[in-house]
Amino acid sequence: MAIQTQVINPRPRFTKYLLEKEIFSAYPMSVIDVGARGGFEKQWDIYGSQGRRIGFESSIEECDSLNSVKTDPHTQYYPIALHRRRGFKTFNVQPHIASSSFYKSDQGFVSRFPGWKDLIPNKTERLATTDLDSFVKRELISQIDFIKLDIEGAELEVFKGAKKTLQGSLGISTEAVFYPWRKGMPTFTDIDLFLRKFGFILFDLPIFHWTRKTLSPLMFTDGVLGPSERGQAIWTQAIYLRDAVRELESAKLSKKWNVIKILKLASIMELYQLEDCAIELLIMAETKKILEGYNVAYLIDLLTPPLNGQDVTYAEYVAYIKKEGPPRYIEGRRVSQEEYNRWIKNRK
């Protein structure tokens, strides 16, 4: 598993409430992890038996290891290399195993950074590949709600082999690079343009940097090749979701939304600290009479962030913001408006 790239909500009260009511028991939250070395990201554990987790990792040994230690019967790992279509592809194995790829590193570029020798292939393998749509069809999977990809440049190829699956999915977490430091690999722009065609909108874009050798003797984080504090923006793990509010305004697109999909998407939004988006979605769904029978006001209260360490209702939160202004943060630390103003003034 790659480093945790997003800040995950530590208290997803809305999601926990839905699970307590077993809302997803008949329609589990189905998540796919393409490039699952190390296991699933921890946020997906919350769904327990009301979730289904399918991981793909090209290494047979890694899959055997993951399957041998898992205790959740709703999680399964497959030693399958996903790509655009079924066939065989040359895979470049690097000393830093987790960053091995179908694409060869551009030595002229990576050699300008510390740790670069671990990014140069020392052998190749011939891997059998398949496409995600074929797998989903073969396994009789009716719905994939969320897809996470971290496969060192082959993300766009997997998307091209998952066009049917994408049509019914709610969200995506995908690795993407801003500079093609592997020869011929697609960049963030290529992936963004492709996903827009399927109705996915960018919701979060954390930026990760590499520091050149001039200022950094090492490019390691806890012994793992990773991002640095400063340097060139190299990659991201972008979050894409459907803009259900806009789709519900469309007579044609609104037909594909039902109460389970609305609640699933709102739950995903809460996990990624997009509570404002989840609240907006519930309000729209209520006006469209999709959430009849649900106490929407209470659900919105559960999505409302705390104030000064205390849980508050949505009405209380809005009233506070109108009076005191929005919460201000400096490097992740919440501060008063006065301290924030001083910080802004000193930056000028």
C-alpha cells in the first residue's frame, strides 16, 4: 500500500450511522484496489460486512501473502495485472519493487534526484494482462462503487479497459504524474480529460514533490521512496467523484440515481472530508424526493463538522460561521481570525 495521500475523516458519524442501520447490507460498498501491495487503505475497513473489497496485484507472492493474513471474508486479492485488454506485456522490475512498472524510467531525468538507482529496472518479466470489464463480467459483479489505482503509470490503460465499469462507478482515487518521468507514460492531463468523458469531476488534488540532489542527500520517507517537503511537483493521488447534484438536475441523468447510490456517494464524500459536498447532495436529493422516509435534517447534522471540539447541529454551525467567519487554518492548525490576519499580513 502506498503512503496515505489524503487526510481521512477520523470521525465519520454519518457513515457509522448508516452502517448501524445496515443500510448497505443488501448493496455492499464495493471497492477495487488496483495495485494493492500492502493491502487496502484503512478507511475502507469501516464498512465491514457491508463492504466488498477486491484487490489486484501482479505479484503472485504478494497476493498469497495478503490473502494468507486477511481476516475479512469480504476482501479478496487477485494476482492479476490489469491493463487495457487481455494479452501479454513486458513489465520492468526495479530494485524498489513497489515502483516497478510497464513503463521504463527516464534515467536522464530521475538521475537528478537522490535514490534514482532504485528506479532503474534490473530485469523484465512477461505478464499476462486482462481488462477490468472482462473481470467484472466473468465474476458476475453487478456494481463497483469506488476504484483506487496506483500502478506506476498504467492507470489510463486500465481506465480504457474499464469503460463499462466506469459508467456505474461513483468515485475514483488515481495516481497521476505531472511530468512523464517514465518514457511514454500518460500524465495527469491525459487522465483528467479521459475521466471527464465519463462524468467524473476532480474533487481533491494533493501535490507531492521530489527534492533534487542539490538539497537532499536522500529521497526516502521511513525507508520507503516517497515525497519530500520541497522540490518539483511530480505526482498526485487525485480524487474524482460524480457531481450528483448536477446530474440530478438533468431529466436524463437523474434516472440513474436512487437512495442507495446517493447515500453511498455521500458516505464516500464524508470519508474524504468533503462534508459540504455531502450535505449539498442530501439537500438536492431531498428536493427530488429520493430520500423519503429518512430524517434528512438529522443526517445533515451528522455531517456537520465540530466547532471548538464540540459536535453541533447544522443550524448552529451555520449561525456561528455567519457571526465569526469561516474557520482558519495555518499549516493544518486551526487559529483565530486575528492570528490568521497577522499571518496573511506577514506573508505580503
